[in-house]
Amino acid sequence: MQKPLGSLGEAFGGLGVHERSEEVGTEGSKGSKGEEEKEKPLWKMGRVVLRRERAHRGGKTVVVVDDFATHLPMSVIEAAAKKLRAGCGCGGTVKDRRIEIQGDQPAKVRAILEAGGFQVAGVKLPRR
């Protein structure tokens, strides 16, 4: 009769398969110093560029967020657009991997994007 194997590492004979061990939250264990591990985002958000545009918009100003990283899916860009619209209190849209936010508020847009993990380049100060 064979005896039962204790772990995946033993089952696969150490072929690079590592068993996932989850410790129950015990204070005083070696690895935990009272700090919880922060969740790492699935993607690095990357760098985006802000632009202020007025052309072909009837004189209305919009702030365009452009140059999203190619590895980011559209769902991430749409979620960022939703946060920007809510944070700025205005309308906006997503077109061809660009976000267009209505109004001249690049400072708010920059602050929201930086809080979301993006590196922001482009428009810095509001127009005087």
C-alpha cells in the first residue's frame, strides 16, 4: 500500500511546483509585523498626456486624456473616464482610447489621474 502524499511539492517531486501556504492571521508570526500586504494592481497604469482642445467644438473647451498604455484594456480606460466625470462633475466620453472631459478643468483631471496611479504629462496650470 502507498502512503498518502503530504503536499503538492512531494506529489510532483519538486518539479518547480510550489504549494501555496496561507497563514491564518496570527499576531507574532515571523512574517507579519502588523502590516497587511497591499493589493498590487493588475497593471501598471503608465503615462498619459493631458491636452486642452477647442477646435471643432463650437468654442467649447475640453480636456483630452491621451496616450494610454497599449496593455490597458478598454474597461480600465472606461472606469477612469467614469471617475473623472464624477470627480469633475461634468460630462465626458471615451473615443479611440482617449478620454474627453467637458470644461476647462485640467487641475482636477490631473489630481484624479495621479490618485489613480497614472503618471500625468501635459497641461499643468489652468489658462489665465
